[in-house]
Amino acid sequence: MIHYLRGKVEFKDDRMATIEVGGLGYKVFCSPSTLGSLTEGKEIKLYTYLHLREEAAELYGFLTPKELEMFEVLNDISGIGPKTAMMLASFGSLQRLKEVIEKEK
């Protein structure tokens, strides 16, 4: 597994960033809050999750190990895919996620 990437942000858009590490560019899907923390041309460390499917391999990136851990817990729930888990994990903690859910009721 790829636990983290440390490299330069070469490009980012509203869904992903390209991180250059040792001459290779890794496409990493990130939440909007994570992408907002990235600056093109600057070095970053992202903790990653490699999602393997029949037709593709996708990397998901997170700023902290805790955010990655929350993503992994959410991703293991039946019916929640990695893109949804990534968005939910961006709230940072289960307590914060619960607060947002309660506020939306």
C-alpha cells in the first residue's frame, strides 16, 4: 500500500490534485477542504488510500492520519463508496460529523 505521498503539487482542480514524487505524477482525489489547503508549486504530505476496482486504481488523499482513519471506517460501511466517505471524512471527526447532521435536520 501507499501510506503517504510527499511531493510538489503540480496541478489541482475541484476534484483532484497531481502530486509529483520522484519524477512521477500521482493523481490523488481529495475533498474540497483538502484541495483548499494545497498550493500549486508547494510541497505537501498527503496520507493516502488506494482503492482498487476492476477497471481502475484510485488514490484518495488526506491531510492527517485521523482523517484517513475516519475515511477507512466510513468506506467500510455498506452502501458508502470512497467518494462519499472522502466527503464525510473531511469533517475531521465523528463528533463534528454528528454536529453537521444534527444541524441539517
